[in-house]
Amino acid sequence: MLTRENNMEMAETSDIDLSFEDFKNEVLNDYKTAHLSRQMSLIARKEVLTGKAKFGIFGDGKEVAQIAMAKQFRNGDWRSGYYRDQTFMLAAGMTTPQQFFALLYGETNTELNPDNGGRSFNNHYATRFIDEDGNWRNQMEGGNTASDISPTAGQMPRSVGLALASKVYRNNEQLHQFTQFSDKGNEVVFVTIGDGSTSEGHFFETMNAAGVLQVPMAVSVWDDGYAISVPTEKQTIKGNISKALQGFEKGARDSSGILIYRAKGWDYPGLCQMYEEGIARCRAEHVPVLFHVEELTQPMGHSTSGSHERYKSEERMKWERENDCLIRMREWIVETGLAIDAELDKIEVEALKEIKEIRNEVFNKYMQPLVRERDELVHLVTSKHCVCNLARQSQIDDAMHQLQTAHTLNRKEILSAARKVLRNVCSNCDIPGGLKNELKLWVVDYRKMGHEKYNAYLYDESSHSALKVEPVAPFYSAEPEKIHGREVLLQNFDAMLSRDPRLMIFGEDTGKLGGVNQTLEGMQEKYSENRVFDTGIRETTIIGKGIGLALRGLRPIAEIQYFDYLLYALQTLSDDAATLHYRTKGGQKVPLIISTRGHRLEGPWHAGSPMSMVINSIRGIYVCVPRDMTRAAGFYNTLLQGDDPALVIEPLNGYRLRELRPENPGEFRIPLGIPEVLKEGRDVTLVTYGSCVRIGMEASRQLEEIGISVELIDVQTLLPFDIHHVILESVKKTNRVVFFDEDVPGGATAYMMQKVVEEQGGFFHLDAPPVTVSAKDHRPAYGTDGDYFSKPNAEDVYEAIYALMNDANPGKFPPIYS
């Protein structure tokens, strides 16, 4: 049984100068925080069930453990958590009940909802550490939380990078000047995860990486016995995650591993002591720690989507009611004489009253602009002086009635009503001052407002955008030397590393070997293992490292050895890196560069080009597809001057090809989104990128011999794509277009075709249907012959263009195969 002696011992160990009265006040404040959080959950659930909010997922049952954890959280520390951390956020001072309800309703005003501006649902938190001009704020002035995502264990990979940053800042004296990001590496990363999510591969990969790297990462596993409806014994080996990880545990003589602590989720003093000891070691020794918090409950079930009574037995429900952490904390407070029942009753009543008042206040603020916008539309429509066709007038009246009586008022209802009215207003009103004209203007303005609230900030829109970096051409000596492509990259990386101490490059075989193509040969020896280093074969946490390091002000280049293997990390790229700037409405940014290589080597997994799979999964990350290493180097230089995340895919067959040696390595910059016309022509426009450029050039040369003039265009980047419509201008001249690459049919060629033919309006300038030339539906087969029969070649391109000219002039260009 917990006793007064336990209580005093806790007071003595936590703060030797803390009086008993001060300790009592601290405990009672914690008790109130716990009840504030519980009432937030209970009331928010009702808001969802009554239709005021869309969805709810809460932290009920986890309150006491999270309060104990928050006691060790310091300015400059980081949280990388999940959607049940509201109590920790409250106790650590990183959120308020007002912000909690603003999140719940989807408030788009970032002054009221700074976490995500309505982009993510409730309990998805984020610290706004980017100001309105895109500049970094001082991360040491308070606590920091990386923007939450919903996919289970998705918070794990970035946690490695956040914690690795502390180690980097501690070990690299050149970085001690960056005091807005670190106090010489003394920051801990607090990671939280539900027990069910520890079954994900992301969790095990992250724990392995952290144990090897020895970084200050403190992982708390909230174990309430279930992953939605599935009990722990069906989720985890031995039915216990800390037992499952015993092989990871660090012994006294081990140089790697993690520390493991266990406590009960209702044991307030035990939890406080556990976190005090564990976080102190984590901070001082830079050793990762796992806190397994067991015997937690989830009083309201998983979320507002259903009831846990469906899958929990009555015996289990009874146990959860008796062992609710708030009930057990109250029992402990009374038993130890810290307070009597009447005092605690008063605290609970105050907590309920406070949260109800805040709920009303926040909901009213949320509704005020919606009511105003609705009333503006109603006034505009109902104040008209003309009379429309009676049938149409009925449609207009019905749309207005539905809007005015809508059970849940939102912008969808408002704009939908306006558009329904607009299509029914008679054309006679389409005059200056007429209803149709005024309503058209209103809809345009409302959509602009909606764009800012719901669509903007996919990429950096500030002066730090990579699109706003001034291009600088490579220049050459009078008699330029020709060197291998890999040497162009090597000299460029050398110049980049020498200029910016924040730059780090890492990946599989990147450090000691200098990369599988030696583009970093000797760089680790020259710049140290702090700057250029090897990683394990774990693509997800390679990307996670990059995300975390970038969030903390460093400039990482994370290398994935081959493009095919980027798919291991696609979820992390897609759900975390690509969405971060968007889902925080410009409040956070991740200037991460991902470097890889692809196309045309050998066999299914070293020659794939799953380009459409990638570009359609990572909108929010720029994708550069250089044809040679000079172009690749220029993209790296450009991206380092901006703050957008980007993927650079180096062409595998270019490392040994010779290129002219630039005299300004590290300085020349290739602009994003601007194609290059490599060969002018009059008959057909051929659009391609990467390794296909050389094939296109060869096919164009052969076609020139028979009188077909091809204009060859290298798009250079797929995201962004041809922002100045260079390709359209070519199509206007040739009136025919062929899109060519190594992706599957309907892949990136279809993407390029949509951009040019539909979006740019190229359709109106075509004299023949657009043509795509791509690979077969399957992955490429092995060897030279496998490549030839699997992927498009110069003959394929030749014949596709020839067929277009045959249709135009069969007399001059008779069919090849008839």
C-alpha cells in the first residue's frame, strides 16, 4: 500500500528544497490538471456525438503517467508523439484547453489553432517554430513538438533524427554557435506510442537505430491492454513489449542498447520517480530509454467511432473502473493525508466548470465567422430585385432554406448553396450590379479564402522557397577538363561541406566507402564522422533521421542507395516529410534533401523506375530528375539555398561518363521547374528526363537522317513541372508531342501528358493525338537483353515518332511494318 512515507520519500528525491506544503500544492495541481484533461475528453466526445465536431480521439486513462513525464520536460526538449498526449501537452505548457477545443472543431485561424490551422483532426499537435516570413524561431525558449500524424508508429522514424541532433550538437563544436537550436546537445526527445503500435516495423527499426546510435530518445509506451479491440497477447510476443525488447536492454558493459523501465499507470509516486531517474540518465548519458507504462485504462474506448463494451468483458470493464488512474490517484492522496475528500471534490467540480466555460467560449469563436459568411450570402441572394424563372426560383429558395436550417453550419454548406444558386440565376442578372455578376464575384472570393484556409502551404511560399533561389550557371575554363560524372559530384559535395557546418550526408556505405559510386570518396576522413557517416540498412529511419535533423536546424542529405529501395521509406516520406509544411499551415518546415540513384542497371530491383508511384505519393516534396551529374550537383546547390524538402534521383549510368569540369563547384545552381530545350526541331516535340535523355538524343539523331526534325526537351524536374510552359511553346511550333520515360504505361508519361495537354492547353495546338512511350507493365528483366525488351529504347522512340509522321505524310514516310 502507498503510504505517507512513500509520499515524503518522493518529495525528498524530487527536490531537496521542496517543503511538504509546496509538495502538497504540486500534487493537488497535478490532480486538477488530470481532471481538466479528463473533462476535456468527456465533453469533447459529446461535441462529436451531437454533431458539433467531426471526429474525436482522446487521452483519457493516460493522465497521471503523462503528468509525471511532463515534470522532466525542459525548454529545448522535443516531443514526437501521438494522438493521446493531451495531458502531457497541458502539463508541459505546450497547449491549453482553448487550443484543444479549437483543434476539435477544425478551427482554421492559426491564432486560435496554432497546431495545425484545421489541417489535421484533434489531438494532432505542433509547435509553430517558423514565423510568418519563413524564418526559424528560437527553439530553446520553450518546449517543441514535432507535428503529429495519424498512421500508427509514424512518429517513430523522425524521433531518431530529433534525438541524433542532440548528439550532433554536443559532439560538433562548430555547431555550438547555433544556440537557437540547442544547448550543446542537452535536449531529450520524448516519444510516445500506444502499446498496439509497437507491433509496427517502424517501432522496432527505430528502437534498433536508437540503441546503436546512443541518442537521448525517451520512449513511453502507454499499455492499456488493447490495440482497438485486439488484446496485447495477440499483438506482442510474450504479451509484453518490455519483455520482448529484453535483448535490446543495455548492460553495464554494453556500448549499445537501451535502458528499460516499468511502472503502473496509476502509481503516481512510482511514475514520478521512474521518469526522474530515466530522463536524467537519458539527458546526461545520451542513452535511449524505454518506459513501459502498464495497467492503463481507456474509459471511453478507442475513439468516437465505437464503444469498447463490444469487445471487453464485464470483468475487464469492472477492473478498468476500479483502476482508473484518477480514482487510484485520489485514493493515494486521501490515504497519505495530502487532502480530504471534500478538497478533492471541489477540485473536480472546478475542473468541470472551467472546461464547460472554455468549450462554450471556443465554440462561439469558431461559429462567429461561419454565421457571418452565411448571413452575407443570404443577404446577397435575398436582396435581389429581379424575378427569375419560377422553376429556377424554387431551386434558389430551396438552396437558401437548406443553408439557413442546416444542422451543422460549415463552409461546405455555404459554398455549396452559393454554387447551386449561381447555376439557377437567370442570365439577365449577369450585368454589373446584377445578382449573377455579384454572386460570381462572391464565389471567386470565397474560393480564394478557402484556398488559404485549406489548400495553401503545400510548399514553402516565403522568400526561403527553393523556387526563389537565383540560378547560377556553371562556368568552365577556356579548355575545360573532362572528368567522370562521379568526380563532378565529389568536387561539388566537397565544396558544399566546406561552406556549411550544418550540412550532413549519411546513408548505407556513404561514410567510410564514400558511397557505392564513390561520389563522397574521402569526405568522411576530411570532414569527420559527424558530417559524413554510415547507417544501417534501414531506409525508413534513414529518412526519419533526415526529418528530425532538418526540424532542428541542420541541413541533412539522406541517401537511399537505389531508387527501388526508396519504397521502404515511402510511407514516412509521404505521411510525414511531404505533408509537414501543409499540415502545420506553414508552422513547420523540413529542409531535407533525399539523394538516390536509379534507372537502367540490372534486373527487377536495381533498374526500376516507379516514378509515378513516388511523385503521386510525395506531393509537398520537389522531385529532381537530372540527366547528368552536373545537373544533379546544381540541384543540390539550389536546394541548400532554400528550405523545401526535395528528392534528387541521380542517373545510374552517368557516374563513369565524362562531363566538363565546372570551375565553380558548390556555387552553380539549376533552377527548379524549368525544362531545357536540348535540340531544336520543327516536326515533333519529344519530352523526357533523366537517363532517357541520352536515348532520346540518339533517336532524334537517327530521325534527322531521314528528314524528321525533333525538338528534344529535358523536363529536369517533375515536381515542379514546367512552371513557365516551355513545352507548350514547343508544341505550338511542332503541333505533335511524344512523352517518353522508363516508368510503367500510364505512369509518369501520363502525368506529363496531363500537365501539357490539359493543364497547359496543348490540346488546342495538336495536329495528332499525343503519344506516350514507356516501359512494359512488369519490372525490368535481368541483363542487357532484359533491359532492351523491358524498357523503351532508341528504336521504340524512333518508331513512335516515325508513326506520327507517317500519319501526317504517308507518301514521304511509308509504313515500316507493312
